[in-house]
Amino acid sequence: MFIINLLWYFVIFSFLGWIINGLRGLLEEKRFSNKGFLTSPFCPSYGLGAVVCFLLMRSFCNNFFILFLGSTVVLSALVVIIGYLTQKLLGFKPWDFSDMKLSIGDYITLPFALILGLTGTILVAAVIPILNSVLELIPFYVSLIIVLSLCLLIIVDYIFSIVTTIRLQQKIKKLNDLSNVLGDSVDQSKIDELEKNYNRLFTESLLRKRLFSAFPELKNTAYLKQITVKLNEIKKENMKEYTQVYTTKSEEPFAFGFCFTKLFYLFIFGSILGTLFETVWALLVEGHFEIRVGMVYGPFIPVYGGGACFLTAVLYKLYKLSDTLIFVISAIIGAGFEYICSWCQEMIFGTVSWDYSNTPFNLDGRTNLMFALIWGFLGLVWVRYLYPFASKLIEKVPKRIGSVITTFLIIFMIFNAVMSVSATYRWTQRQNGVPASNGFEVYLDRRFDDSRMNLLFPHMEAVEDTGVTSKGVISAKPND
């Protein structure tokens, strides 16, 4: 019965999607027309989105924030995937948002993504439960026959539409190849004949005519490769502001371009900036001086270093985006990275270093809206100012000296990480009353005793002390 309901969701929301597309065409063109890929009144991408969103998000119906955020990500990703595959396989874009404000690539925009998230939330939390009660009224075999027949109709229609599109692309390519062969001395009659045959492709059958009406870009697919080449040239030209172009490898400076060495130094740079930021935050916001680090040796907070690396990796070639988009992307990446770090720390060590459970708009106590906005601001400053400065500064290091320093720093950071993990783990054992069992643990107890660990990690607590469970939900604790 569950599978049948899923098929019904697919059919019903495919039909509703077709109606939405038609109404949109009515508003834009003052006439109702079939804007879908199929001849029948269905848009399968809507139905597929509804099914996928329901399957992935149905467990979060009672948590509006997670349901909305998850629906936004799931449906936006699906829209991008469908658009990308359609362009790659069939040679045209089913939708194109590249010229719109707040666009993220060609297939999605931020406002549309938020609309998708809200739609998915309403669909999973309200519409589908109501729809289930209606479907229960239909006899089982009647429901099975109807829904299978409609799905079969969609599949057959899809096959015919794909075959028609592929044949159309092949004929366009042949005509375009022929036009490239013609020289400057060709007479006007041959040019007119070529244009006539080209235009006939879109009018000689009803299905082709409808496809061209729904997707005008089909007529320009022969020139997509030229457009792609042009975009790559523009991207390469833009990157000159970030990365100078060298003719040979020997001319390239130390840690040139986007490489592991530069990311490693950016990690260290971001970790130190994070310590500085946390210190200033404690002084200005909380009114006291406090040491806040993430490792036992040195002023490093790996969360900030890792965030800097992720922001660089994602936005390295997209820094020409608007400030708004960079802010939004940085906020999502930073908050997501903060959430993952908190979860990993809890799962591995049974401790937490921050808990936002009592703050508004928090996500399982691991991150919240305020810090997501702060991540957005930091990411914008990083991409616009700090990364170009740090990148040029790193590349000024002499190659030979840089190689020696890099080797030393990598060994030191690995040692630092091992000692930090060991000291934290041993600290947790001591709090649970577990005595030292070997010489190394005795050294850790002496070198990193409770007072030193409390100084280095003033906000780190065991999960049972904070009441945070493995799912991030605050549990009720008995009164002392």
C-alpha cells in the first residue's frame, strides 16, 4: 500500500506541476500553454521531487526548522541535478536562472530555493497526510489499476519525447555542420534553402512544434559548446585577480594556486584568526578575558581553520558572485561545518565545547541562526579581503625555505592533534574515575591535569553534564 501511495504522490504532484507551469505561462504570455516536456498533462520533475522530499524528510515533521532546511536542500539539489542531466543528455536547459538576481549557477536561485523549502515543508507536514486519508477511500485494486495506468502513460510519453528530442538534435547538428562547410561565395538560394530546412525542424510535426514552444532554447543548442568555451575564457580572465598566470612550472611561486600546501597554511591562518576572534568576543560581548583554543599547543581553533578551507574550496572560483550570495553560502557552510564538528566531538569523545540549546533558532544545540549569520559575515570578509592577502603572503615565501617550514609545521600539527586528542580523552577518563594504566597516561595526567585542561578548554563539558543526548536534544535532569 505504501508503494501505491508513493505512485499516487508522483502522479498527482506531476499533474499539479503541469497546472502550475501552465498558470505561469498564462501570466507571462497571456495564454495557457503546455510548458512541460511531455505531451500529456504531467511534469514528472514535480512528482519526483514530492516523492523524494517525502521519503527523506517525513521523519522530521515535528521539527519545522529541520523540515524546512532539509526540504530546501533536497528539492534545490534535485532541481539542479535534473537541469544538469537534461542539458548534458538532451542538449537544452529545461529552466535557466542565470540572468536572475541571487542566482546560484544556472538552475536555481536563492528565492526559488526558499520557495521550494516552504513548499516541501507544507507538502510533507500537511498535504500528504490529508492526501493519504483520501487515498484510503479508494478500493485497493481500483487504486492499483488507475495509478499503474497513469504511470505507464507517463513512461510511454517520456520515451517518445526523449526520442523526438534526440532525433531533433541530430538533425540540427547535421544542418549546422552543413552551414559550417558553406563558404563566403555561396549564393543566396542555398542559404535560403538551409534556413528553410532549419526552421522546418520545429514545424513539421506537432510534437516538435510543441517542444520548441515549451523550450525555445532547443533552437540554439548547436551553439552551446561555443557559449561554454566563452564562459571558461571569462572565468579564466576573472581568476587573474586571484591567481597570476605563469608560462612554466619553474616560474610559479611557493604554494601556487589552489593546492594542499596553500590550504594547509590557510588552515593555520584561519585557526589563529579564530582564536583572536574568540578572545575579542569574550572581551567585548561577555566582558572578561578568557583563553579559548582548540588544541593543547598554540593559538589554534581547528573549527575556524577548517571553515576557512571549506569556504576557500567552495568559493575559490566563484568570488565574482554578489556579496549577498557569498554571505548566504558562507553562512550555510560555516553553520554546517560547526554542526558537524560538534557532532563528531560528541560521538568520539563524549564531550561538547559549545551548546546553543537555550538560544533562539538553534539546530540541536550545535549551531544557531545568529552564529550562521556571523559565519556569513566572516566568510564574506575572508573571500573579499583575507584570502587574497593571505594567498599573496604565502606565495612570497622562498620555495626552499617554504618546503622546510611546511614539513616542520605538518609534523608539529600532527603531533599537536595527537596530543590534543589524547589529553582530551584522558581528561574524560579522569572525570569518569578511570585511573592511568600506563606511563603515557601518567604523563598526560601530570602535564595536562584538570586545572590546565579547564584553562585551555573552559567550555568543554561531558555530554551527561550538559544534558545533551547523541541526537542533540536536551534531556531533563533531576533537581539536586
